Amino acid sequence: MAKITYICEGETENTARIHVDGKYIDSENFVGFVDSNIHAIQWDGSSGEIEYKDGTPNKTISDISSYGFEKKFTDEEKVIADAEAKAEADRISKMTYADKRQEAYPTIPDQLDDIYHNGIDGWKSTIKAVKDKYPK
């Protein structure tokens, strides 16, 4: 089972943090699904503890499945990935053919290396592929 930490406050306001196996996400979607007196829940893969805000002694736990942290984390990863993919698709849709070509062309040092190794005809072939992909 995964190593999991839940912290009631993320870095930004009105977020909480879930940390799963070395990766973390701060999200508004993680706020409010645990008791408001809980500061953190830590799980090492087989056991863990709950830390409270009010000075109540930490409570040892032997099961974390009722919180559904892994599913909440995975669901939020998907939301983030989908939003990033949409933002990238929107960015690309607003680009002109010239913008797309500029982004696709190899760097000048790479083009010079292409000329050195493959000659002018090899370089022209590389450039033509980009021009064909993004025609005027």
C-alpha cells in the first residue's frame, strides 16, 4: 500500500494537501472531507497516525481506506492533466502556421549540425517536412 500524508492546509488558501508516494497535490477538493479537528493523517503503507489541531494525543490507525485518499489523489491528477491538455490544445488552436513552424523547426545549432552531417539536401529535407506539416 502507498505511503500517504494528508495535511489540512495546502500552500494556497482554502486548499488541503495529499501526498502519495513522493508526489503531492494541493486542492480545494481535498478540503472538508475529514473531521475539522484533524491537522494531518500519516500512513507509512501499513500503519499510521492522526494528528489533531486541539492538542488531543495522536491516534494510531491500522487502516486508512475509509478516507479514499488514493482515489481522491488519482481523480485530482486526472482533472489537472485534462485541464493542461485543454489549455495546450487551446494554445495550439490560436497559433498561426508561422508560429507552428517556428516551434517545430530545429534550433539553429541543430540545423547547422544537420547540414554538417547530412549536407544541404538533408537539411532541406528536414525543413521541408516542417513546411509540409504546417502549410501556408
